[in-house]
Amino acid sequence: DKYKSGLEKTRESFSTKLNDLVARYRKVDEEFFEDLEEILISADVGVNTVMDLVEELEMEAKRQNIKDARDLKEVISEKLVEIYTGGEDTFKTQAPLNIQPDDLSVFLFVGVNGVGKTTSIGKLAYQLKQEGKKVVLVAGDTFRAGAIEQLSAWGERVGVDVIKHGEGSDPAAVIYDGIQAAKSRKADVLLCDTAGRLQNKVNLMNELSKVKRVIEREIPNAPHDVLLVLDATTGQNALSQAKTFSEATDVSGIVLTKLDGTAKGGIVLAIRKQLDIPVKFVGLGEKMTDLEAFDPNAFVYGLFA
Ligand code: GDP
């Protein structure tokens, strides 16, 4: 249901156009597939993915002898899910957080300013706290003015501790303190914010690797997830950010925010096609409760619902 309302814009645009197409053509022919191609491209599925998809649909239509466009809708859903999973088990169902059942779990959040990193940390803190876990946040974005206050405000709203230093201080030092605090307070989960300057890729890489080294030194096998936060409304930009960040650090999961604010939810498939990283969460609004574990089936069927 969250998917249904959160994907309203994509769904309206997508299924309205698709239903319209089916009503207009009825018969599955070449022009039908050309128009279908346009609809998928306008949802940001990605040109190459669309080409492949439509080619497969044409073959499937032939194979199953589908003549009526109405019968093709189910096949389209199936193919979209297939594209997302790519036949790999890791992508078939929800990709859960790499939670350590008996130890402190450390999750590092990366991404450029404005994508919804702080908000996603706040939302996740709320979810984990609801599950009965003790959560600590650490304000590792010491660069952006207001980032520390913003994270603190989320900490207060959710009711979890926030470890912070002053603006301009060393991010690795505050993360180190965060780890010590989480350990001494016997926390279950530590969520680490980081700075999101992309202007200088070398700086970004250095800062992220320094932060990672500190975490690894304190806790073997941590960070247990590095979550890259991407804004779904930015289309191709999100894809190039994903490329830059995965070159800078080992990203293990994507948090795709603001899916509620775009008609281009097909970006999920484009991201999946270009990166071998599962989408772990999607942001479907600004509220504390608007973060959902990503489920490829619920997502694709949500587009047609
Ligand atoms: P940061 O700079 O990456 O930490 O970004 P923020 O967390 O400050 O978020 C930037 C803006 O995006 C804020 O106004 C958030 O309320 C908004 N935002 C974050 N996630 C979502 C989402 O899933 N949906 C919508 N509609 N807005 C979001």
C-alpha cells in the first residue's frame, strides 16, 4: 500500500499511458512496440534497457502467440521484475541490511548533499528503534553548514543519541567517537552520516577511505553496509553519482529517495542495469515512516496497480 501511494506519480503516468496504448492498438504490432518504447523511456527506465526489454517482449509475444495487447500487460510486469533481478538471487527479494545479531552493526551513509541522506538516516533510526534496537547516530558530515543540527534534530525527534563535534572538525575523529559511544552504551546499531561534496573526487575518496579505515580498525568486518543515497528525481545525475561513489568506496546498497516526487520510477531499473548493487530502501515521502524496504515485485506490480 505504501508502494501504491508512494508511486502514485509514476503509476499514473505509466499505467495511464500503457492502458491508453492498449486501448488504442488492441493488436500487438510493430507500432505498438514503438509506442511502448517511448512510454518506458519517458519513465527513465534507460534507453538501452528499454531496447532490450522491447526486443524480448516482441520475442515473447511471438513465442506465446499473443495477439491482443491486453494480454501483454502481465508479460511486461514479469519482464520488468526479471530485468531487476537479472536472474540473481540477491536481487529476487528484499535485500536486507547486514545486521549483526549479537554485535554492534555499523552502517555508513554516503551521497551528495540534498539527496535525502540525513532524512533517510532519521527514518531508518526510527524503524530500527521500533524494532527494539538501540540506535546511535554520528554526525560525520562536518562540512555542510547545518548538517550537524539537522541530524541532531532527527535524533531528538526519533529519541536516539547523536554523537557530534563542531563544524569543520575531522570526520574520522567524530566517527571514532561515535564508535566508542556506541560500544560503551551497548548500542545495537550505529548510523554514520558523511559529507557529500562531489566537487573534488580525490578529496571524497580520501575522506571516505579514512572514515572506513577508522571503522575497520575499531570493528573487524565493519562497516556492515555502505549505503549510497540517490535522489530518484535527478535521473541521469543519480546514475553518474552512483558511478563516482562506487569508484570511491565499496557501496553495498542503494537508498533511492523521493520516488513519491517523480513520474520516473523506472530509474530503479536503470540503476540496477548499470550497477551490481541492490536497492535496499526506497524513500516514499518526507515523514519518519516513509522509508520502505525495497521489494522488486511489490514495486513493479505497484506500477500497474
Ligand atoms: P541531505 O543533504 O542528503 O542530508 O538531504 P536531506 O535529508 O536534508 O533532504 C533534502 C530534502 O529532501 C528535505 O527537504 C527532505 O525532506 C526531502 N526528502 C528526503 N527524502 C525524501 C523522500 O523520500 N521523499 C520526499 N518527497 N522528500 C524527501
